[in-house]
Amino acid sequence: MKILTKESREIIESSIRDIPDFPKKGIIFKDITTILNNPTALKTLMNHLEERYREYNLDYVAGIDARGFIFGSILADRLNIGFVPVRKKGKLPYTTVCEKYEMEYGFDEVEVHIDAFPKENARVLLIDDLIATGGTAKAGVSLIKKVGANCVEACFILELDFLNGKDGIDTEVYSVIHID
Ligand code: AMP
């Protein structure tokens, strides 16, 4: 299912829960725990991502802390390639490279290990659950480049189109579900 069918889109979309005013007033938080505890929805989503990315000749999937770890690990395992965590500051034990950023509801910093992508000129897919303003994704793409790898695409389960987050991201962007 390289192109997502209408039926599959509905299965995934209907499994996402809206939580108003979390973590701040005015934010509608898109809760993906309700995809994770729904085996049909999770399998439908992961089958789609696996089929899309099988032909990309990827070397690694890099997932953003923390929900990007879940989808990214499953996808990396299905593609039989390595997984790299892009972590919040202060969590990785070895030498790191760091990037500060602003996102939909605050400021943060992410890091990767300096030797996270051992293969030369590695082809990397960046993945997270959601793109809002794009600040987090931009920091992730920048980190991948800083440590010498190529970010061939950034993938999101959800994109909040009205925030135009993908503008200015220095790679291709693919989002499974778009919210106007
Ligand atoms: P941004 O940097 O503004 O694109 O924010 C994206 C990051 O913040 C992702 O890691 C998301 O998990 C999280 N995030 C931002 N806005 C929301 C939202 N409305 N619902 C769920 N997660 C969000």
C-alpha cells in the first residue's frame, strides 16, 4: 500500500484522539497513544510506511524523542536497518552534537551521538509523530547533516497544515495525515 487508500487513511485518522488545552491552553494535542493500543490502526500505518520506504534504499531511521522512537523503531526493524534516537538534551551518554529550537509550545534542545551514523554518506529518514511549526524537525535535519549523514526525507504521521511547518525544512517532507 505505497499510496494510502481512503479506507486505510480513515482507520488511522479515526484512531487519533484530540485533547484540548494540553499541555497549554489553546493547543489541541493530537494523542497517538490511541493508535498504539489499536493493533489494526498501528499495522495499517506501519504497512504503509514500510511499503513507501522499502524503495528508498535507506541506511538508518532517526526518530525524534519520544514518540518518533516508537514509529521509527518499528519501521527500522521492518526495513532491517539501524535506528538512531534524536534525544532531548542531557540523555545521551557519549559525545553529542546539539541543536536548539523553538516548537509549537516552547523551547528545547535535541542531540545525537557524534558517531550515530557509522556508514559513510548514510541515507537517513527522520521520523516524528507530528509536525506543527517545524522547529523540531528542522533541528533534527540539521543534526543529521552536522554529523555527516544525508537526510533524504522527514516523515510525520500528522501535519498541522495551517502552521506551514514544512516551509524551510531542508529535505523532502511526507506526512501520512494532513489537518487543515
Ligand atoms: P514543532 O516543532 O512545532 O513542529 O512541534 C513538533 C513536536 O512537538 C513533535 O515532537 C510533536 O510530538 C510535538 N507537538 C507539537 N504540537 C503538537 C500537538 N498539537 N499535538 C501533539 N504533539 C505536538
